[in-house]
Amino acid sequence: MKRSNGSPIRFVLPKGRLLPGSLEILQRAGIELRPPAERRLIERIGSYEVLLARAFDVPVYVEYGIDVGISGSDVVEERGSDVLIPLELPFGKCRLSLAMPAESTVKPEDMDGYRIATKYPGITRRFFEMLDVEVEILKLHGSIELAPKIGIADAIVDIVETGNTLRANGLVEVEKIMDVSALLLVNRIAQKTKFEEINELVWKVKEVIGDGF
Ligand code: PRP
Ligand code: MG
């Protein structure tokens, strides 16, 4: 890859569910990255410096100076990150939805005073603000479906992929708030200072998607 200034491209990969898809699409694009070895969180691999971060933090790293990253559109929306999004990636497809115990029949616009458990307080607040409904938001970091099941929340806003976790916990989807997909993120300044390298990377990934990744 041509280098304008010889410095590596810094690429932040997400830990967890999006990691295998991220590595696969990059590999198919001829970009052989792997997560840093053992407990190291950053490693030089060829012309890249690879970082491994929590999925929820990836857009923050990219906004504050890491050149490129991959994360879900749910996280970018929640963080309100100021990053460039040159490509939507064909994996990590799911949706962010409002869900409630199956026996409940209340509509979102009638949820005034309800307590909503979620990993996404920003998106949840904005969703209910649009409905002019005031809810209490209970921020949790995972296993959100547990909250209504044990009675500490009335509803949840969380990721739904197959719907298995909802079903297994007696919950039903009330309303989809947004479709979610993995995204390629680029830092605004890097897009200028590493213009050629970043464009080449984006084109390579775009070609793989065009070939039906
Ligand atoms: C995610 C998400 C849902 C579930 C959705 O949880 O938060 O709970 O997967 O997938 P499904 O519709 O196919 O069941 P995850 O397993 O990542 O754990 P966490 O919520 O504890 O982070
Ligand atoms: Mg979960």
C-alpha cells in the first residue's frame, strides 16, 4: 500500500460479536489483520497498527484520533459520534427494539412513568421524547432481558437478532426503533491526512461487498 507519510494506519477492531465478521471481510479485501496477541491491546501488523477495544468504545476511539474502525450503527447512534461512515458492512445485522412482557398490552405512547432497562439510554431517551412520553431509564450493561423478568423494569430497549432471548424470557417486541448493521468508520482528519491509504482501504472493502460478501 502506498504511504504518504510512512506512518501506519491505526485500525480499531471491536471485541465480541462483530470481531469474526470484521476480520473476515478485511481478509477477503486482502487486509490481513488479527487482534493483538495475548493480553496486548495494540500491535503493529504490517502497515497497520491494530487496536482491540470494547465495541461500545470503538466510535469514541475513531472520533478522537484512531484512523479507522468497525462498530455497530447502534453504538454510533448511541454515542452520537462525529465520524465519517464510508461503508455499511454486510454483517452484524439486527435491530434495536422496545420489548415488554408478553402479557402487557400497553403502547409506547402510554408508557408515561414506566421504567425502561437498556444499554442505550441516549437512543431510549430520544425515542420517548419524540413520543412526548416521560420514562425512567435504568442503565444496565448486559443481560437486559432479566430486568422485566425479575420485575425491576417495565420494558427494555435492546438488540434483537433471532428473537430467541426475548422469547426465552417471556418478552415480546413492541416496536423496532432502528435497524442495526456493522459500519466502517473513518476519522475526519485521517480522511484528509491519509487520503490515499484510506480510500484504497475503503475501495478494497467495497469490492468485497460488491462481490456478495
Ligand atoms: C445480545 C442482545 C440480546 C441478544 C439478541 O445479547 O443484547 O440480548 O443478544 O440476540 P437474539 O435475538 O438472537 O437472542 P448478548 O448475548 O450479546 O449479551 P449481553 O446483552 O449480556 O451483552
Ligand atoms: Mg443481551
